[in-house]
Amino acid sequence: MDPNVLLLLAFAALLVIGTPIAVALGVAGAIGIVIGLDLTALAMVGTNIYNAVAKYPLIAIPLFILTGMVFERSGVASRLVSFAQAIGPRRGGLALVAVLVCLIMGGMSGSGPADAAAVATVMLPSMMKAGYPKPFSASVIAASASTAILIPPSIALIVYSVLVPGTDLRALFAAGLIPGLLVGLSIAIPTLILSRKHDFGAGESPDRPAFWPALWRAIPGLMAPVIILGGLRSGLFTPTETAVVAVFYGLLVGTALYRTMGFRDIYQVLVESAKISGVLMLIISLAGIFAWAGSTMGAFRNTAQLILTISDNPWIILLLIMGVLLLAGMVLDGVSIYLITLPLLVPVVQAFEWSFVWFGVVMAINIAMGQFTPPVAVNLMVTARIAGIPLESTFRWVGWLLLSMGGALALVLAFPEIALWLPRVLGYRIT
């Protein structure tokens, strides 16, 4: 059997039998090296594991994970909910509040599952009390939290910028902002329509929180995305330095402004974020073996050429890629999808001369849809578990949200300037 085929088959087989993604990447890469190259090439394993994570931009990942966890623990989400209730409509208002808070929290955590967990913990009790069904509430929060992969700082886009050399991370962050808001709007519209059609939220309190006190309490949380994006735009901080500033600001909010975090809370947040970061870095490091084996053996190049032989129509190839990414998003997290598919897709993007910045955003939207698409929807699993409901009870509502979000994806595909306009205006390099 062709060693290139064996490399990809070994990886697929390991995933099918339930092997953790990091182990599957490392073992498949080692199999490819032994069979496709020779035993002496195994000496490169250690070097490639180190080289995969020895990249300065990757420092931002554990720092942004820590930022999200600090803001979650400090009580920012509950204050944002109160502020959003003060400005939201009465009928269907709580559902829209959930969407809005997910968008804002996504600008702090950069992680869909973390966003889903934080908002679901705060919003689900209130929505249940107001008369929203648990399956509907869990579906809306899971879909809204998926925007975290688009709205900066996105951990997946940081990984993308590392895997595609020459791509400006600031341009990627700027490119994800407008599509992220568009996707948020595409979720909010059917959410409001469905809420009013089925008379959800009939038990919502007619009394809104007072606007100015709610705004005052929410300002520290609302300032976090401003600091992150403002620091990047002004050139005052690099993306990695911005992550450091965001962590410091989050700790300041939790300990000095809100006074909701003590030394024990800080310790727990550090431990939890270190565990998550360790798992993520292990995946990235072992993916380095897989990537080196595939590129050295020519497996990725040959697979890309095979894709290009299917059709010379870029739209057909693009729709094929989108379908594969959606399927991958149902079973894998965003970072893993980037690590696995980008070595295959970079030659395809180059062949059709697509913008790597635009393509990164398109991939992110597609992966976001996969995060709440059954059977293995990461965000949906989180919200369903918190709500205490079976995953299948959400399917009725997920379909409408997916359909609307697919419309947003179609717009970004048809009109790339939706993603590219802002980084172009800001003067970032668009590759």
C-alpha cells in the first residue's frame, strides 16, 4: 500500500476506534515515518514535537484561555446579562440577551465551549423561570457561543496564523469581526421569531433593570474587548502582549473592582487554565509529527492534487471543502480541524489564488456551525449537560439556527469583502 495512503488511513482508523486526537496524530505520523521513510527518520520526532510549539504567537493561546476563565469566574457574565436585559425587547428579550452576552463573552475567551458553559450557567435558570423550554434555550446558547471562534481573540485563528506562515494575525482578527457579528445577527433573527411564534418568555418580568446602574456595573466587562482590539489596532501591543494585558485586566476586575475573586479563586483558575492549555499544546505538538511526515512523504501535496482533479470550477471545490469541514466540525474541535486539514488545503488555496485571510474566516464560520451540529456537537453537549436534557431534544431548534447561519456563510462566500473590508481599511496585510 502507498505509504501516503497508509498515513491518512492510520489516522482515520485511530479516530474511529476512539483514540484521543493528540495520540492519533502522533501515532499516525510515526507510522508514516517508519513505513514511508526509514527508522533513522524517527530521530526527527523529538525535534518536530518541539518545533511545533516553539512559536512565539502560540504563547497567546494559554493567556487568552486564562483571560476567559478569569472573566468567567469574576462574575462578568451576570453583569452583562443585567445590562443586556436593560436594553433588550420585552417579548423574546431573554433569548436575545443570551445571544448578545455570548457575542461579548466570545470577545474575551476565544473558545466556543468555554463561552457556552459560562453563559449557560448564568442564563439557563432565568430563561427557564421565564418560560423558555430547556431544549430551545440550550440550542440558542450553543449556537451563539460558536461565534467565539470568529470574534477576536479567537484561539483557532491564532493557530491558523501559525500554520499559514505570512498571514497577519491582526488582519485575521479584523476579518473575523464583521462576519462574527453577521453570524450573531443570523442567530438572533430566528431566535426572536421562534420565541414570539411559540410565545416563549411569557413569564419574563415586565420590569427592566435600571439602565444606568446596569451599564455602570457592566463597563469593566464591556471594556475587555475594547482593550484587546484597541491595543491591536493602535500597535501598542502585539497579539501576544495583548493577551498578557487582558489577563492582568481580568485579574484587576475580579480582585479590585468586583472583588469576587480571592487567592483560592486565582489558584483554581490558574490550575484549570493550565490543564486546558496543556491538552491543547499536546495536540499541537503531536500534530507537528503528523504534518512533518505528511509533507516529507508528499501525502498532503498528492491529496491536494487529487482534490484539484475533481473539477476546475473553484465554486465546486469550495463547496466540497465546506461540506468536509462541516462534517469535521461535528466531531472535532476547531483547533484540531485546522491542524489536520490545513496542510491539505493550503495548496488548494494557492492554486485558486484565494485570500488566506478570507479563507481562514470562511473555515471558522463552517467550523462554528459544526460546533452545534449533532451528533457530536461540542457546544451543544455543554449546554445540554448544564440544562440536564438529552441532546436529541434540541434537534428541532438547531435546524432553524443552522439554516440561518448557513445564509450568513453564503454571504461571506459570495462577497469576500464582508471579511476583507475592515482589515483593508485598517491597513493590514491581506494575503
